[in-house]
Amino acid sequence: MNILSLTCKDLAAELDRLHGKGHYHARALYRDVFKLGRRTCAESPEFADAPTLAAQLAADLRFPDCRISAQHDDGSVLKFITTLADGETIESVLIPDKGRTTLCVSSQVGCRMGCKFCVTGQMGLRRHLQVEEIVWQLYAARFVLKRPVNNIVFMGMGEPLDNVEPVIQAVRVMADQRGLNLACSHMTVSTAGHVDGLRRLAAERLPNLRLAVSIHAANDALRNQLVPLNVRYPLARLKDALLAFPLPRRGVFFIEYVQLAGVNDSPEHAEALARYLAGLPVRVNVIPYNGGSSRLFVTPDRARVDQFCDALVAQGLFVRRRHPRGRNVMAACGQLGGVIA
């Protein structure tokens, strides 16, 4: 049993199938693994009278063959690199803030979206992550690194909705109250506009799950250049999918906009973005380009960023300027997978 891929209900079904046991033992084992960080139930009082079952379960349990192989801490964020069973690596970022700690998790090794300003996108897709490899990142943060993670963003390596079924199951596992107990309202799934994946996620109706959408340009010609996925799912199709998405009451979409100097950061670009977002409940996060391996783009100066944000506010939008964290360890937005100088 790959236990990090199972909800408590899933585990109970497996225990019934394999051992004729049910929810009583499943809840105890689930608690030991997901709340206490144990890899065995031998110390659990619920198994005190069932040592044979405890031994059988110890043989049955499978944890992903993952290990933290490197850490980079710049004082504002901690990036940790996980080596997977096949030797591939993924990167995750711990972001402490006032009253919470956010973990940015990866959903793929690399990414096939090919966004021109994103280091991960230039890697191409190596492979999808399995459910247990996604959940491992939270498990490792809590029980290996001893960090009290209470917020998750699927904004690491990969396009989450290109690997939508494992991501949905990972959300279910992370949200299970008998285990990791991280409410969907404290999880955000990010997408570059994968419309088919967005519709699949909408059909699941995960309660209060938050959605971030990377736009970066509000006209198809420019967005085709920056976000090649736009050729397959142009802006009009993306907006239709967003309009149909079942947001919770008073819910909003978080719109991510990487600002590239001289490319997509003029007041006219801001006005076009406001027109595109009309009719959608949104909060806009403006992210000055963080830099990476590409020499095509330049980070805008502070005055340019302020001008762009002011133009959006003038159109009635709620805007937040994202301040870079983790740039010097290649842990900021769009930098994962890059080489640290």
C-alpha cells in the first residue's frame, strides 16, 4: 500500500480487502503516519492486542523512495531538493510569513508548457509526479524538516492541471481531517490556463479550493509568444472556463501576472488586462520578472511596476505587488530548476 497516496477511507478499504479489518485500525494507522510521522503502527495502543496484524501492515506499507538531497536557505525562504527513486529531482519551497508557513509544491519533474520566462518551462517535461510523491513534499516538510506548514500552493515545478488526477487525489489526502488536515481553503492550485484540466477540477467540486491563473498578457498574439499553451487554449476559451468554474461564495480567482520590462508592462497592457478580467471576481498579483536563464527579458524598475499597478487600480481592480523572495537561491516564481550561482 502506497500510504501517502491514500485517504483514510481509501486505507480502510485496503485493510478490509487485504486483512478483513476496517475503520478502527485504519484510523489508528492513518493517525500514526500522517499526524505523528511514524512509519509503523507497532507503538499504537489500537494494535497492542494484534501484533501479527501490526507486523503484516509493516510489511505492506510502502513509502515513496524519496530523500531530501539538498537545502538552500537565504533567510527568507528555504528551498529543498528531493531526489526521487529514479534519480530525478524536484524542488519545493518553504515560505514563512506572519502567522503561517506556506509550502510551494511541485506536481511534475519539469514542465511541458514552455513559458518563455520560466526556468522550469525550459526544462521540458521529464515525467509526472505520482500522488505519493506530491504528498511526500508536505510530509517531509512537517516530519523531516519540522516545519509547521499550514498553507499549500501548487506553484512549484510543473503545470498542476497537466497532471490533474494525481493532483486532485493529493489534495484529498492533504485535506483528510484524520491525517494531514489541511483544509482546501488553505490550498491553491495554479494553472497557466489548461482548460481541459480546469474543467476536470471544476467537476470535482473540492470545497473552497482556491485557484490561481497565470495570464501574463491579455491579447492572444502576445500571450501565444509568452505562454505557448495559449495556442491550444486561447484567452476566450479560458475565460469561458473560468466563468463556469464553481467558486465558493465570495470566492475569487488569483490572477498571476509576471511583468516583463518593455514587453507586457505598459499602461495599455494594464487596460487590456482589466478589460479581459471584467465580469470575473479577481485579485491580481503583479510579479516583477525574477530573472533566470533567459536573456530575452528584463526586470522592470520600481517606477514601472508602480505605474502598471496604478493603472490596474484605476480600472477598479484589487492589486497586490509581489515582493521577490528567494531570488538568490533560485527559489522565486519562475526560477525552480535553475542553477544557483
